Amino acid sequence: MSASRPLTLRINGRDYGPLEVPEEMMLIDVLHEYLGLTGTRFGCGQGECRACTVIVDDARGPREMRSCITGAHYFQGKPIRTVEGHARRDDAGAIVALSPVQQAFLDHFSFQCGYCTPGFVNAATVLLERLKKAPVARARLEDTITAALDPHLCRCTGYVRYYQAVKALALATPGLVEEDAP
């Protein structure tokens, strides 16, 4: 049996812990087994498919982290967002509005089985938040979206609708895309 140590996490604005967590346990296992946050998906177990992606908010800004290959203790003191944290909820915890990314994915029928969707939601969210700080030229938008979403694997849809949804949302959100010079 491996050694455990206390772990306190801040996930979706809520503090959890301290929990006694084995030192080698991956974050995805803590999310599922200790906290009941099962929206983050375990896909390949090697960090390649990125269904397990969570968002870490730190001094560098939002960034994607693969929770199936990153030990839970790495996240001590780092604010984390999982797919459960994107929708707006009322005081009772009921969802009252999806995030813009989630709604765009629904509007564009972006997914089929949905297994990869949490990773795509997080990747698109990180991309759009970065574009708020550093808008991209319209001529580079598709390449920027491709670079952000390409590492994520989907076995059902062929990706086209995810990309279309993110592009439509980026174009519809003021300040994310700069018009090209004439």
C-alpha cells in the first residue's frame, strides 16, 4: 500500500479537503472516487485523447491539464475547473443556463456519443478566454481553432461541428477576432 498525504483542492470555486489521498493517485481518480465529479472522462489513460482535460487557472492564465496522467497532489493550491463548473446554477444547484461553449456545441449538434465533449468544452473555453486577452486576426481564426482543438480526439463526429461551433462563437463574441487589414 502506498503512502497517503493530505490534499486540499479548489474545484469550480468550491474547496474540498483536506482529503487523505495516495501520493501516486491521478486527479481523475480523486474527482471520480473521492468527490463524485464524474463529468471528466477517463479515455485512453495515457493523456492522448484528452477526454480527461480540466482547466487550471494560475498566474499564466487558463490552461488545459490532463487529469489522467497528472498526480492529484500537483493541483494543491491551484484553482481547477471541470466540466461541471461551466453552466450557471441557481441557489439550489439546478442548471439555469449553459456556458456559451456548451450552448454552441448543442446548437451545432457538435457531438454524438458525448464522451469526448468535456475535454472539448474545456479546450474551447481556454481558447476563448485567451482570445479575450489576445484577439486573433480573422484570417488566422481557423488555424487558431485547429491548433487548440486538434490534440483532442473524437471517435464519432469527425470534428467538423466542434470546429464550426467554436468558430461561430468566436465570431459572435465581440473582441475575440480582429478584422483583417484591407
